[in-house]
Amino acid sequence: MNSPNPPSMDIDLLKGSSRPWWNRLLMSQEAWVALAILILGLIVSMISPKFATSGNLLNVFQNACFIAIMALGMTPVIIIGGIDISVGSILGMCAVTLGVLLNADVPIVIGILGALLMGILCGTVNGAIIAYFRLPPFIVTLATLSIGRSLALIITNNQVFYEFGQSTQSIIAIGGGYTFGLPNVVYALIVGLIVLHFLLTMTRWGRYLFAIGGNEPAARLAGIPVDLIKISAYAFSGFMVAVTAVFLVGWLGAVTNAIGTGYELQVIASTVIGGASLTGGTGSALGGAIGALLVEVIRNALLIAGVNPFWQGTFVGSFILAAVLLERIRSLRR
């Protein structure tokens, strides 16, 4: 008896695996975003040579790292089809926690650990409410956005922390220092990229994330612990936000109640521009980081070129629409 012909889906997969590397590269959204960064940089450099100076480019990269680290945390959340618009407030809570502890003259290790635990706690609470109560992620994180910002005001009594006790110089060295000519936050981003890429591509956790984002009911029928994976995704996001808070506090040298305000929009924009689909099932570690770099290049380019900074939202929004359209075209081709 002749064996049946393989399904068309298997044929497509076989064809996709035989595509040359350059074809796969051109089909990736990360490549198109990188090309947009290069073209935009060249255009702005011709308008103003100050853009291409080493000092300005290093400043752009450093500023992008803070959003990029948070975008790494947002990536698993969006892969499962969720969203977290409370990351700015979580950043504020983590920064306030770090400021209060260091101001009380505790060792810097304890202060950083407290900030990291606060981030994980906030993310876990978000994930648990979403998973166990089956509430929409947008509504839940909208509520915790308001709660987190309010708690930050209550804890600090609307005061700004400029002194961090015996750890003042240490925290400034961590967040604002350089190692081998690069800001320390760059190394944190590199480590985060490697770790997230490994988790998404080489672990069961990563496969579960994509399975849930692709088809949650099927994932439940397959025995995947969907609720626990959702909670872990939001906890991971909270952890990455806390890491960002540690470096950002050291870079600024102060903790204010407004720290992190508006960051959620930049983080979500960076993740979507980098190729993550808000419908779930798609995303990569590199995508969020390179999307954050594009957003920062746009912001810096407008300032260097003397364009009214109010145009920043228009440009970023246009790139979001272009990214979503490109992902739709790629989906139709697949």
C-alpha cells in the first residue's frame, strides 16, 4: 500500500526550512527595523553632523537600553496574547522601594534585592488576577497602573530622594558608570537578550508561551499549565522592570514620584515595532530591543534636526502602524 501524501502544512514547513538564509533574514521584521534605523540615521546625519558623533550615538544607545530592558520583559507577556500597561508604575514602585531602603542606610545588596522582589510581586499580582479571575489584561493592568502610582506617592509622601546613605556612590556607579568604555546598562541589556533568547528558543517555558499565544484553548487541552505560565510571564516582566529601575535610579541619581511615567507606551511600542503581535503567538528577544533603539533614534533625531518634539508621537505611531501592517502582510504570505 502506498503511503498517503503529507499534508500541505508539512509541505509548506519543509519548503520554509529550505529557504536560503538571506530570504529568511529579509522576511524578519527585525531586519526591516534595523534598516529603518540605518536610513533614518543617515538622513539625520546629513541634516546635522552632530547626530553621528560618538558622544551622541552612545547617549542614544544608553537611553534606549532602559526601554529595551523593559521591552524584553514585555515580550513574553505579548507572546501569550496579554499586555501590561502598568510597567511605568511598577518601575516607580521599584525605584521608590530602592530609594526608601537605601535612604534607611541598608546595604546596597538588600536595597537592590528589595527592588527586584517588588517588581516580581507586582508582576505576579497582575498575572494571578488575569489568570485566575479571567479578567482582560488591559483592564487589570490599567487598574494596577493607577494603584501603583498612588502607592508610590503615599510611600514617599511626595518627596524626592537625593541621598542613598552609605550606598550613594555605589548606586550611582552601577547606573551611571562605565565599564570598558560602555555604560553598565548596556551589559545588562546584553545579558537580558541572551537569557530571554535562550528561554524562548531552548526551553519548555518558551514553547508553552508560543503555544498559549497561538491557541490558548488548545494549549489547555494539551495539558499545558496555562495559568501558571501566564503568571510567570507577568512576573518576568516585573523582574525586568525592577532591573531597569536599579540602573535608572543610579543614572538619575535621584528617585522621584514621576519616574517611569509614560514609559508603558514606549515599551509597548518598542515591542510591537520589533515584531511582537498583540494577538499573541509572535515575538523575539531581539525584536523588543531593536524596536526600543528605533524609538530612541526617532526622539533624538527630532531634537537634533530642530523639529518640534511634539511630532515624536506622530512618528512613533506611524512606525507602529507600519509594523502591524508588515506583520499582517507576512502572515498572509505564510
